[in-house]
Amino acid sequence: MDTDRERHRARETAFYLFTQQSLPACKPVLTPGWVIAIFLFMGVIFIPVGLVTLRASHCVVEIVDRYDIDCVPEPSRMDKVSYIQDDSIPKNCSRFMKVHKYMKAPIYIYYQLDNYYQNHRRYVKSRSDKQLLDGQKYHDTSYCQPVESNNNRPIVPCGLIAWSLFNDTFEFIREGAELKVNRKNIAWKSDRGHKFGKNVYPFNFQNGTLIGGGKLNPEIPLSDQEDLIVWMRTSALPSFRKLYGRIEEDLDVDDVVVVNLMNNYNTYSFGGKKKLVLSTSSWLGGKNDFLGHACVFVGCSSLTLAIIFVLLHALWRHELFTLEQEKLFRVIRTRSTYI
Ligand SMILES: *[C@@H]1O[C@H](CO)[C@@H](O)[C@H](O)[C@H]1NC(C)=O
Ligand SMILES: *[C@@H]1O[C@H](CO)[C@@H](O)[C@H](O)[C@H]1NC(C)=O
Ligand SMILES: *[C@@H]1O[C@H](CO)[C@@H](O)[C@H](O)[C@H]1NC(C)=O
């Protein structure tokens, strides 16, 4: 009985406190001291983190070679589109890449395309994820327009993305000996395991009159066609890199790597650029100064703000103090006249 009443009262008081908005609450007051401390803390954290990231980024050695123009023979440079579309002209090309700094294996090989809008709305949608997983058992491929069937037979893999598969190839030679390129495990494991079927084989692919890109070996299931898997993870930006393979030998300073490439892919008709990139990696991935610069910038800004606030605070307190003092004196003076 007693406890019941107590509980009731407790509830009443809680209700009362709530309706009167006087419940105990945490009210963080941003006093000048706190604000200065927070900014100082941010500066102290961000600047070292930024410097460490910048250092990691500077340790990455990168060689970039743009080859799309130099690989077109002089006489054809005026009309590159008809050169690339003419199958009778051999497309082989040799490039020399000089190593300016020691590169530790694994050295990643990327191709970089610029001005290539893989994020275009109709391009991104032109694929069928269900078909990639189930093959011809899956019939509704209307998403794949305009590359869904050919001669009334379905295309596997269908859609514009697969159809425009990148098809330049690269071979690397150093001092007369071929550098082995590991082309395995270049795609995401989750893509290989869960998005591309293990029993789905390319069918009727690149078999029309208009050929958009690379062909696929019909004997190999889609889950092992890693170039396709890499290509089909579309890029969000018009300038992107995709992994081609890995060189698993170190390269020394002043080594010259001869690249024998097949310049097949047509980027000339829309003014795209093609580049070949050799890059080492750090714990942070590839070369990227942005993160480091951003961290240092935020850290420095915070420190500057902290200093400004310290100065303002000191100045303001001083003024306030003198103001209070004056008031006090005035009071004393008026009092003393009364006495
Ligand atoms: C292309 O290959 C042919 C024959 O294999 C060779 O004679 C020619 O020099 C090569 N062209 C270039 C640019 O490497
Ligand atoms: C490719 O197309 C031709 C007809 O243009 C057809 O005879 C052939 O069977 C097709 N190949 C495949 C793998 O479907
Ligand atoms: C490579 O792709 C281009 C289209 O970009 C195509 O015209 C050419 O026939 C393809 N070549 C090979 C060897 O697959």
C-alpha cells in the first residue's frame, strides 16, 4: 500500500517535472574555453594524420603514359577514326617507359580512360544482372537494349556495358625478357563469387555487324572473365582507372620497360584519352594527395581559429573587466557622496 502510493507520487512528480520542463538534462554550454579546446584538439589530431597520409602518398611511384595519339601512325593522324576502324591496318605499337625510381612489387598495371562517361544513364542501365547470374535461363533482357539479341538469339552477356568491353592488350619486356603479368584476382571477390554465374558461358557475344569492343572466350564461364567483371563495375567519374594486372617483379631505377600494346579500342570517335599506368601501392592504396592536403588544411584552419579565439577572448575579458571596474567605482563614488 505504502509503496504503491510512493510510486504514484514519484510518477506525479515526474509528470510535473516534465510538464514544467524542469527534468534534469545535460545542457552543453559552449564556453570560450571549450570552443578553444575543441579547435586545438582538432588541429593537433588532423595535422599529423594529414602529414602521415601525404608521406604514404609520396612513397607511391607512378608512371603514366598517354599512348592514344602516339600509337596512330603519322599519316593517319588527321583521321584517327577511320584508322581505328580499318581492320587491315595492324594496331600494334611499342612504347618505352623509363623507371625513375625504384618500384617494389607488386606493381599494378592500370589502363586509364579520360572523357569516357561510363556513368551515362542509358549506359549504366543497359545490363541484366539476373542474366549475368543465370545465363540464358533468364529471358527478360529488355533492360539490355539496344544490345539484347542478335539474329533472334539472345546475347550473353547482354547490354551496352558488356558490348563496349575494353580491348587493348599490353605486354611488358625488360632487357629482352618478358615481364610476367599476373592477370588473376584483379576483380572484386564478391563480384566473382556472387554476381557472375559459374555456369554461364558467353553466347552469341560480339557476333553482330557492329563490334563495340573486346570478345570473350566462350569456353570460360563469366565468373572467370575478370576483365569483363572489372569493366562492368562502372565508374562514377568520366576519368577512371581499371586494373589490368600485376607485375610481380621489382623494377630498378633507369630500367626501361618496353610495352608492346595493341591499340584496338576506339576512343577517337568521342575524343577520349587512353593512358597506361604503372603504380606501386602503399598501405593507403595508390597515389592520392587530396586526403593528406585536406587533413592538413582542416588542422591548420582549426589551429588558426583556436589562436584567434584565444586572442579575442583575452581582449574581450580585459575590456569586460575594465568595464566592470568602472561601474564599481561609479557606485562607490555615488555612495560616498550620499554619506
Ligand atoms: C607491328 O608488327 C609488325 C610485325 O609483327 C612489325 O614489323 C612492326 O614494326 C610493328 N609495328 C610497331 C609500331 O611496333
Ligand atoms: C554468330 O552469328 C552467325 C550468323 O551471323 C551464326 O551463324 C552463329 O551461330 C553465331 N554464333 C553464335 C555463337 O551464336
Ligand atoms: C576492339 O574494339 C573496337 C571498338 O572499340 C572494335 O572496333 C575492334 O574490332 C575490337 N578489336 C578486337 C581485336 O577485339
